[in-house]
Amino acid sequence: MHMQNITSIDVNSISTAELHQILLTAVAPRPIAFASTINENGVANLSPFSFFNVFSANPPILIFSPARRVRDNTTKHTLENVQAIKEVVINIVNYPLVEQMSLTSTEYDKEVSEFKKAGLTPIKSLKVSPPRVQEAPVSFECVVDDIVELGKEGGAGNLIISRVVMIHMDNTYLDAHNKLDTKKLDLVARMGGSWYTRANEQALFEIPKPIRTKGIGVDQLPNHIFKTNILSGNDLGRLGNTEEIPTVEELNLFKQQAEVKAISAIEDAKKQIETLHHLVKKLLKENNIDAALKALFIL
């Protein structure tokens, strides 16, 4: 295992702006709540927030947080709007929408509609007053159950606890079973600074969910896994997620393969383990988990 060189920072020793930069760069990617609200005069406001996620399905709760501005401790129009009219539409952002979404983060005057400035189409909601974004792949009409103020200083968040009452899904992004299709959605997420990331098909990968099975665990793998740095933590995690250690019969059959016989014949113990680990690595890259696990247990 490699030793790390660590920079440790007491949060009280740096400015809020520096802390803000570290938090937003490290805690990423973050989904984006494209929040539509209205003020008491009926003017719609549209603004993106990456302090956002889903927190419950029953009741269906989405929470986003308009933070106080670090530079001058002022609050955002979205927060002021939901304090007055406790309703919001949270629109989901995908790649075809990302530049227009970014434009709405411009701090226009309170009576200016970001829908118009960004060239987006407002559609009347069915159960709440704020309009939804026609171009969004998914929109959630919500009532605001609570607003939790986390502080009074610049950078302090305000949790907008939003209960979903209506969902709208663009059929373009549904699969043959009328379920949302992750690959079609092409979602984007916020990174640090001015960076975003795109969850298109090239960036997606699947990992079997451990809750559906009970993996043997890394602790049940042979001790020689720690004698080289060839197998990464991800490699070991994948192997530990398998359900059963190979049986003696399975291993005896596996050992008859020429490549495995050649490794078994290597007399230098260090070279033998390194060669074996390279084989396991290769099998994992080929997604041949069963063979990779068997190979690991031949020594």
C-alpha cells in the first residue's frame, strides 16, 4: 500500500472563500436543481443550484440550498421567493440545456425573467404556481415543506425542503418500458470552478449492487494481494464483491490451462506473484471476474 503525502487544514485557519473552493472542488460531481420560483408580483425566477439532491421517496423529498453570497452576505431571489410563496419547480439539467442553464445564473434584477434572458420556454404547472421549463428532460413540481437556515454569515446555506407533488418526463428520454433511460438523459453535473461533467454513454459504467448479494469481501482474498501494487483498490473491491470462493474442483480444473500452468512453474516467488497479479488485472479488464478470482486463488 502507498503512503500518502497529506495537506491538513483547520477550517478555522482559512477564509470562507478558500473553504468554499475546496468544498465545491472535492464534493463533486453534484447534480443541478434548475429551480423555478415566482415572487409576490407573479414574476418567474429561474436559477441553478448544485447544493442539491434527493433525500426521500416516501415522502418524495428533494432538497436544494441557495447559499448566502460569500462576497457580501446577500441572499438570492430564489430564497426570497420561496419564503414568500412556498412552491418551486425543480427542473433537471442535461447537456442540450447546459449553456442556457448557465446563463440563468447571471444576477439579473428581481423583475427580470431568466426564462426570457436564456431563451427558455415556461409551461404552466398543474399543481403549483411557478412555471416549469419545457426544455428540461424531467421537471418536479414541489411544495416547500420547510426552510432550514444554516447560518447568518456569507456562505451559509438555506435548505429548501421540497416535497414532490407532480412529475413531468419528456418521452424522448424514456425507454421501451416507459422508464427514464440513463443513457438517453445525458445529464450534466457541477464540478469545482467553472467545470462541469457530462454523464453520456462513454462516461457511464456499471457496478453490481452489493445489497443484492453478499460479497466475500477483500479480507477473504489470499494475503499475497498485498505483496504488489499491481492490483488497485478498485480491482480488489470488484473481486471482493463476488459471492463465493472457488471450490477445490473448480481450481483444479482452472489450473490445467497453459497460462496458469506456466505461472505455477515459476520458481521465484516474487516474480510468480507479480506475473499472477498481471494475469488477474488482464482478466478484470476483460470483465472476466470468474476467471480473475480463480487465478487469484491458485497460489
